[in-house]
Amino acid sequence: MRVVMVIALVGSLLYLVFAITVRDASQIPMLSSGAAVLGIVFAALAVGGLIDCYRAGRANDGRRAMLMAVAGGVSAMVSAGAFAAAMVLALVWSA
């Protein structure tokens, strides 16, 4: 699962970099879809952090639980930001 998440993260970041370099009418939809995919990837990472935090807490490993809670929280915030960017770009495109 971690390998799939790394591949999805790198792929979506490379797609966003490619979309930034495109200079035609399809740039904004490409950026919007790339941000949405990035949001999905970070949301999945946040859920994975939640599951790992729960497992570490059940195993009485406080340090790992805290690390996973912070990593999952940061992933959730990045996910929310990516979804917000996708929404703003979609609204800009439709206007």
C-alpha cells in the first residue's frame, strides 16, 4: 500500500509540474484535476496515518502514535488545501 501511495504522490506531483508548463486553454482544467488527485492521495495518507496511530496506541507505543497523528493531521490539511485549490480553479474555469 505504501508503494502505491508513493507512486500516486509522485505521479500527481509530476502531472502538476507538467500542467504548470502547458500554456494553452487546457492549463486550468489540468491544474484543477491534478490538484484534485493530489487531494485524494493526501486524504488516503491521512486515513493511513489514522489507522497507524490507532494501531500504535493499541500496541502502547506512544512515540509512534504521536508521530502518526501529526503526519496524518498534516496530510489532512494538505488534502483540504488541494481540494480547495481544485475547487477554485474549477470555478475560475467555469466563469
